[in-house]
Amino acid sequence: MTVREDEVKEIISNTAAKTWKEWNMLINSYKNTYWHNNSEEGEAIARRLINAGKVSQPRTEGKGTHNISTGHWAEIDANEQGE
């Protein structure tokens, strides 16, 4: 499934980065693993989503995280979208 960046409401991440130093370390790690095919684009997208406030990190609030064992994408209903 491909999702356009402008369609993303929120990324629920299992990360716990609280500072830009921690984000930078995480992003550099992801560039060498998950995003190795296009690391610069992966970084650019991640930074745009972080700056837009679209990356939620439940672990930084002492909460559990989304389990992707049933899939990577979670759909929201129209009521949650304010429609």
C-alpha cells in the first residue's frame, strides 16, 4: 500500500526520541538500515513529518505502542477526521 505524504494524519512510532540529538541519532541509524535504498529521501520525509507534529511517540509518555503484527497501517474513521 502506498500512501501520499499529505494523506498521513499521524505516525505512531515505537521510538522514544525526546531531543533533536536523539532524533538525529535515530534518523542516521534508519538511513543505514530501513531507508538504505533512498536514505536522503527517507530522512527528508521523516524530518517533515516530525516538524509537522505528525510523529506520536507513546513511549515518551509511559504508554504502550502500536503493534504492527496485524499490519503497518491503521485506518481512522470519519468521526476522528472531523468530517
